[in-house]
Amino acid sequence: QVQLVESGGGEVQAGGSLRLSCAYSGRRFDLHDMTWYRQAPGKQREKVAGITDGGMTSYADSVKGRFTIARDNARNMVYLQMNSLDFENTAVYYCHTQIATIERTYDFWGQGTQVTVAS
């Protein structure tokens, strides 16, 4: 069983920075790809950034150059450093991972952390 717990959200002024953290509980964190998603009011959940078990990263076009995803396998943690925040980044941010078996793929989500960017 996997549990994900996000932290680090809050309110920040436009142009400011926040660092989100996601604590992973379960087996072999180092084998899991990890992803940050977000969902703004009235919008669909969207992928923000991902990091593979090997450390390869990917980003949504809208956050490239401003957000950085990183992982610490020794601490079972994944982070999202967000710089130059603007109002469009206001959303609930979720940590996500998957476990694939022969029968099916299981999705695991954290409870989310609210990020509010004040203009």
C-alpha cells in the first residue's frame, strides 16, 4: 500500500516562490515514477511535472523554466520548487504515483495542498 502526503502550500504574492513536498510511504520508493498534478477551480486536473525512477524530468509547457521537480530517494520525498508564481498557478496541487501489476494499474494520490497566488 502506498500513501502520499503533500505539504508546503499556502498563499504567496505574484512573483514569489513556494516549495511543495510529498512524503511517500510504502515499498521501494526508488522504483516509482512520481508526478505532480494540479487542479484549478472549474478546470480539469492537469499534469505539472514528472520525475522517473531514474531521475528524468518532464514539465508542462506552462511551467518550464519556473518549476523544478526533484526527488530524494533516501528520504522517500519528492519536491516541486515553484518560482515566479502568477495567478494562473493558483490550484490544489497533488502528488501521484502508480503501481502496475499484470491485472491492472493502481493510482495513488495525496490529499492535495492548496497554492494561492495573490495578484
